[in-house]
Amino acid sequence: MLKFENIQQVVGSDDIAVILLTDEHRQRALSIVCDETMTRQILLRLQSPQNCKLMLPEALVQMLPDEYEMTIYGIHDGQYQVVMVDKNFERSVRMRMSDAVLLNIISECPLYIEEQLMRQQSVPFDENARGVAIPINTMDVRRLNMALQRAIDNENYELASQLRDEIKRRKSPTE
């Protein structure tokens, strides 16, 4: 099961933040890119949960049965794939990763990740780290192109090559 650790604005970018999730033992960390709108929603709940009690997401959570959970099962086009299912597996719905985190914060609905995906995408958790790594396979193409230009400008050609390969892979017709 994953636990919400924090959310931090990306330095030099006003429109994205990074959500940090950890495993139950706080040994491994998973970084999730989050847009400005969802960042505001998460921060609102962290800073003033009492002011959110009558908001739509909180009201809808109260209408949900108690027996449901969310699982991150893959990545496609730079986005984590998440499904919410009732524990009897009678109903399921796909959702955005950032919405799953918001739901987890609001309701404490369990958020799981497939073990192999966690091994591939996570990094060792360091509570005192000054920054976090974002796996390139979870970045959208626009941000990959921006990162590519920055890597070239900084003469980091190894990173530039990795970013170029990821952009090409996304444009590949076999995908």
C-alpha cells in the first residue's frame, strides 16, 4: 500500500508539482507529476481539511461503499494507469493518478501498486532529500521536449539521448 508523503512545486515551473508517495515502510518512493489545479486541491485539503467537508469530492466519498480500493497497474503515454474497484470486483472505474491521490487523502481509500511496477518506477526514499527524481516515462511529451532542450543547453548529452529515445518511442506507430 502507498502512503502520501508530500507535494512540492517544481522549481522553475508554476504549473506543475510533484507528489511523493512511499511504501508502507518508507523504504521506496514514487514520484507523480501533478498539474496546477490538482496541486491546489490537494494543498487545500492538507492546509484546511475542515473547510472542505462540504465540497463535492468529500460529499461523493461519503456516498461510496466502504469496500473499495485503487491500484496502479501500468503506464501509458506518460501517465500512470489507475483503476478503482469495489472489493467484490463487481464494478471498476479508471481514473487519473492525481485524482487517486486526492481520493486517498480525502477517504483513506487504499492505494496499491503492482509490485513489479513499484520496483521499476520507485527510488530509495530519503526523508532529507532536497529534490526528487521524476521517471521520464511518466512525463508528457511537452515536458520531455522542454527537458531535452535543457539537457542540450547544459551539455548533458547522456540525458538528452535518453529523453530523445523516450520521445521517439512515444511517437512510434507500434505503441
